[in-house]
Amino acid sequence: MDNSLPTRPRRRFLLAALFAASTAVAAPSTTLPDTPTGQVGSELLRHVNSDGPEQIRAWASTVLSSAVAKDDAADFIDGLVSAVRDGGGVSLADARTQHGMLMLAVKARRGGQAAMMVLAADPALPDKLGQAHLMPMDDPGLYAAWPRAAVAPAPMNQLIHAALDQLVRTSDFSGCVTVAHGARTVFDECRGLAERNFGVPIDRQTKFHVGSIDKMFTAVAVAQLVEAGKLSWDATLLQVLPEYADHAASKDITVWQLLHHTAGLGDVLVPEPKVGEPGKEWNYSNAGYVLLGRIIEKASNESYVDYVRRHVFAPAGMTASGFDTLNEVTPRLAVGYFHDGLFSSEWKADWMKIPFKGDAAGGGYSTNADLLRFARALREGQLVKPATLAKMFDDQVPAGPGTYAAGFGDRLSHERHIRGHAGGIEGTDANLQMVWGTDTAVALTSNQGPGQSWMLAEHIADLLAADAASR
């Protein structure tokens, strides 16, 4: 089995979900296995708890094999340096092997930040790591009391309220969570600050950047143009975007593959966009969605932003959504914040980390109310015909704990499909999930990230699915 992991923007989500699934069915253990990976992991923990920042940086570079991508290696080493510098070392909370990878849940000795290490030895060089990832995670006890079965609305709201309060205590969470049954809002609470310099609080009208949630809007736009006869799912990149430089690849890449992240493209268009063969495997690609944005423009004779505003936002009633540039003043748009170091507690504004303007791959803004309007309009046939919507979920490809359709993630919970998309980048953590076959949905937006608060929406969706299955 191929245990390789997708590119960084999505990998964090997949690994967190994988770890959550494993911890749901097994008691914690702090015993590392007597395997090559376990031995390297033990040595790694020893160095984190004894080295200085420069020592751990130098040592870590010697234990990573060439199989670890340069970006992954840099991220991993920076995380270890932060563990030493900002966390004062770590304590091991849990160790388990899942899908051939050793997953270590650790907690900083100073500050208590929880994180997850995902390790795998290189088969050719067993004393070195062929995979190495380190990312933030929520307090493992955050959802410990959450039931696996259906609960009544009042107890569910109490669980969500308590989880938000705990996220504030443990992660200084700022953002909003909203749950809807059709047009009826059943939970809607916000916490934290929209702007930290002046202490401006978040409220229900606060707008947030939503990252890759925009990919759902892009997919719907493509589907509309297919309905209008201006595009075809099977059209090649060469046919719809002949100016694309790699003609040899573009004759084999289709619109359908771009939507599913199976076009063989990397995460960005430069310097080398191609990472595989078209149609072979799933590889999360922002570059592919940037190309879809340009395809939408050519097929519609409108800019991507204008098309989405007129044909997606307007019919859905999404009056508080859009795409801003860094030099624009957008009323009620929250400032994004991030920690400069995995184990750091210091907030920094995201001005220098986010794109100048959002595009078809992500970076627009919205509110929870607008995201839920989109969910309702999509399922009620206001954006695409029911047959077209069904087509978008054909030929799904495996992606982590679920599958990926045309612009939407999909996973089963209590025999119900949960469909939607999350978004995460510096200054953003967001998630919109719909329980298919019902009128329920949950939206979470936050102006801090990347983190794991988006997982709260997944747990709420599980409760909604359990309730639907019990009826």
C-alpha cells in the first residue's frame, strides 16, 4: 500500500482526521514499538528534550532521508526547533501505529500546546525517516465526553458551547460556529477578537477569510458552465486553455481531473507544476484550481470574481461574501492571526503570509450565515440542477479517511454522507459540512490558523448524522 501523503494544505487535515479516528477506538499508550520507526522516534524525543534549538536543527537534518520532500523537511525541522525553543521540550501523551505510520501525540512542557508527530522509517535506510510531519492538534480530551450516538438538540448545543469555551481556554480560540436545520438556526455562537490591537470583538456579522472553502464555489461555477454547454467535464486543458505552456501534459489533463485533484499537478504552478501523470492518483493541487479559475473566465467572458459573485453568491443570497485585496478596506473583515512557531503562544498578524487577493483556489471571505445559505441553495437546486449535482459526486477518488468529489470532500458517518470542504492557512481555519439527505449543516469560521479548530465542525456533523440515522 502507498503510504505517501498529499501536499501540505490538505495533509494537515487528513492526518488529524486519521489520528482522531484511531484515538476514538483505543486507549492511550506511551510505549513506542520496537521497530526501526519506533527506535528513531525514541531518539527524536530524547533530542527534543535535551538539545538546544541549533543542536536539534543540526541533528534533525541528519535523520531525514532524501525521500522527505524539501518543504516537508523544512516544516518538520522548524517544528522541532519550536518545540525546544518555545515549548521547553515535550512529553509523550500517546503513541500508536496507523496505516504503517507511527503517530506520537505530544504536549509542550511549557504552555501545554498539543501536537502530533507522524513518522515512518525509510525502507531503504531504516535508521532514517522517510516521512516526518509535525503539526498542531487540539487537546485530546476535548471530545472525550462526546457521545457516538444521537443526542437531543439541547444537549448537543451544550456540548458545542462547552467545546468552544475549552478552545478559548486552551487555544485562545476566536471565531464562530453555526448549526442550521434548513433556514432555521439551532446554534450560533462566537468567541474572541476580530482585531487584537484594539480589542475588537467578533460577532455574527464578522467576515472571515475561508481558505479552500472557495473550491466548492469554483466547482459549482464549472458545473453551471457545463449545464450551459460552455464547458465539458471531459474537455482537455489543451482545448480550453491552449496558452498553457506544457502542451504535452495539457492534451491529457481534463477539467474533471482538475476538479478531483487527479491532474498530476503540484500545489503551485511554479517552478514545476507537474508531480505525476494525469488521472493516476490524488494529489491536492491549488494550481489545478487556479487553472479552473482561468477556464471559467474564458468560458464565461467574465472575471472569476465577477462570475462567482453573479452566479453563485447572488442566487444563494450571499451578500456578505467576496474576494478582497490586501490594500482594500472591507468592513467587518476580521484580521487573521497565526503563531510564528508550532509551540509558540505569541500571535502575529497574517499580512505577510496571505495572497494579495483570493482566487479560484481559495482566499475569499464569508460569514457562517452566508456559508449556510450556500449549503441550502446548493441542495435545493438553486445553483445547479439535481442531476448535475449528483454527477459532481460520481467517480470519487480516495483521499484520507474519505473521498474527494468535484470540489467537495465526502465521508460516511452513521451511514450518512457528510460533504463539504475545510480551509486552513495562516490566519484562517474554516469548515462547512453538510449532512447529505437532510437539511442540516454546520459552519465554522476562525481568524486564526492553521490549527485544528475546524475539527469541531466535523464532530458536530457526526452528531447531526447520528440524529438523522436514528429517525
